[in-house]
Amino acid sequence: MTASTRSRLIAAAQEVIATDGWAAATTRRVAETAGVNPGLVHYHAGTIDDLRRDAMLEGIQGFFADSPLGAPSAAPASLASTLSWVRALIDIDAQGTERERLARLLQESLIVAGRDPVVRTRVGEILRNYRRALADGLAARGVQDPVGTAGLIAVVVDGLLLQRMLDPDLDAEPILAGIDELVTARTVG
């Protein structure tokens, strides 16, 4: 598959999945959105499920890569940067933004992962890497039990993402203050 054809198919599948869900990303719909012949979907991507998986996983990787915690070396080393990182992850306020689209792919992946072991395994790897990078940053700033703290922050972020999608007016600041208190209380020295 040429890079431009693959890119067009991936982008089209991401758009359809983020807008209308996994099942809506049919061969015909993705091809129409990408502006290609439906036969090219199978010719270049194998099955529609392969294309949907690739599109979803590339989008989720992009969601985390575009955050301040895109790589383990970028793990937050201070409380201020930890809270900035959490704010960036949940910043999906503007409807129709790339960040919101990627967050919707992440949300959809959670549903699909319950039925698709390939998606479950790959999304699990991405989420483990994100928790590990956060734990590394917390350990560097002297947080006791950085793995447990990172897991708790990850769960809060997941909940905030879901809550913000369902209620865009949710004020995250009191929740972020709770994360601040938690990390401060677990910091040695």
C-alpha cells in the first residue's frame, strides 16, 4: 500500500470510528470517506477489522504521544508538571479538535477491547507504558509507592476523560486538587 493510500484509509477509519463507532467503519464507509474504491480497502489493509485495529491503535498511540508524557523520558519530575500532564490529557474541551477525536478513539477502544483480544492486548500495552512512564516520573520526585500512585492517577484520568466527554462542563480543578494532595502526601521529604 502506498503511504498516501494507507494514510488516507487510516485517517478515514479513525474519523468514522471516532464519530460513529467501530461497527460503522465498514469497507464501503471507510472507502467513501477516504475517497477510494472499496476494493482498495481489502487490497491494501487485509480485512476491515485489520484496518479498524490499525487506525484505532495508531490514534491511541497519538493520543498519548501528543501529551507531555509522550515518552518515558518526558515523565513529569515535579508536582507542577504532573498536574500539567493530567490537565493536558483531559483537555478535550473543544468539540471537533484532534485531541477530542483521539480521546473518542480511546473511549471506543475500551468497548472494543472487551470483544477483541488483539485490541485488548495492544491497548493494554499502551496503557502499561503510560503508567510506567508516570511512575518513573513520580519516583524521580520521591513519591512513595510510585507504581500505586501512577495507577491511581491513571484511573482518575480515565474517569475524567469519560466524564468530560459526557459532561463538558465538569470542573476538573477540584479533582486535580485531590491528585495534588495525594502526590504531596506520598512524597518523601
